[in-house]
Amino acid sequence: MNRLQDRVAVVTGAGSGIGLATAHRLAQEGARVVCADYDEAAGTSAAEAVGGRFVAVDVTSDSQVAALFADTYDTFGRIDISFHNAGISPPDDDSILQTRLDAWERVQLVNLTSVFLCCKHVLPYMQKQGSGSIINTASFVAVMGAATSQISYTASKGGVLAMSRELGVQFAREGIRVNALCPGPVNTPLLKELFAADPERAARRLVHVPLGRFAEPSEIAAAVAFLASDDSSFMTASTFLVDGGISGAYVTPL
């Protein structure tokens, strides 16, 4: 399929996991992809693999995020798709009773403030051309509660969901769509690192997935490609769940 032929896409956190899989999928669909990442080696490798452009960026820096979109626009003359995916889930973000303020603030900065900055700086370019699709990575935890909490991560993804909904409404009449992608647990290095030290914690989560497994990054990338394309042209301000049925389950199959 070539649903994104010649469109220009920015992907943050493109060096690994969902971001890397999405960079590949968008390129396969015909897009010219700008791979943005803090890790220069991983970002460069991703860009080379998809025939794209690498831009080093700290997504928590206002000036660096502004420079990312200015560079993209100066290079290609437009920005059609912006996938704001960079995020962290560190082990010191735990129950509210254990999580320290510094851990709370670090997660909020990377997971929520970065999305605010990316939206703030890409929107003027999309306004100029009268079109665009913004996809912000939230999570299924933004719509559910968990007894095995990562309190700042959960709160940050709730913020992404609410912000995406508001922006989707605010800019709809200008031809700009904003949607929140809410994945379930995904088989990425981030998840593996989180659960490697605590297999019991992983098992407690897996039992709640009706499909009986974690998602693969390519499956989430397929959802991003749909939200980026005209196939989703009547979708904005949506909570787009790709969670293996978690959010719909009361009990799961034996």
C-alpha cells in the first residue's frame, strides 16, 4: 500500500521499539521519514534503514524540539504526519507510596511535557498548509486503573490523552487531526527491561490480555499508519485503543 506516498512524517523515539517499527511502516507506505531520537547511534541507524533523515533531539528541550520541526520544514517544505512517541517507564516510578518526587517529575517531563512541546511546535506548520495528522502515544493505562501502579507513567499518559482530545477539537476546522494512540503492553526493549527483574509482575499483566500475549511493535505501527492516512480522515480527538482487548475485559478466557 502507498497511502502515505510523498508525505513527510516526523517520528520521535524512532531509534527503537514502537518508534522504529513505525518509521519502517511509514516509509513502506511511501512517506519520507524524519527519525528523531536522543540516541544518535540508534537514530542514525533507523534513518539509514528507512532512507530517511536523522535529527538528534532531546524532546524535553523547547529549543531542540522547535529546531526539529524547523529543520524538517526547511528540508521538505511541509510536515504531514507527526508521531510523538518518545517516552520512559523507569523502575523507580512505582506505587505512589514509593515514588519520589524526582522520579515523578522526570517521567512527566519526558512523557507529557515533550508531547506538549512537539504539538506546540508542529501545529503552526500544519496550520500553514491547512492539513496534518498528529498522533500522540498515550496508553491503555490512561483509561484503566492498575493495582500494580507506575503512578507517574499512568498520570502522564492520562495527560497525553486529555491534551490530544482537546487539540483534536480545537484544530479540527483547520484540517488538522489529533488522535491519541493507546497501546496495550508491547513487546519492546522498554517492557522487557521493566519486567525482566520481576517475572511475577509481567505474569500478572499478561493474564489480563484476552488475546493472551503482548503486542508486537509492528502491530502498533500499523495503527499509526492508519491514523496517519486518509483511511482515518473522519477521526480526530479519539482514544484509539490497540490493547488486545484489555480495556473490554471483565474476565479473560482460561
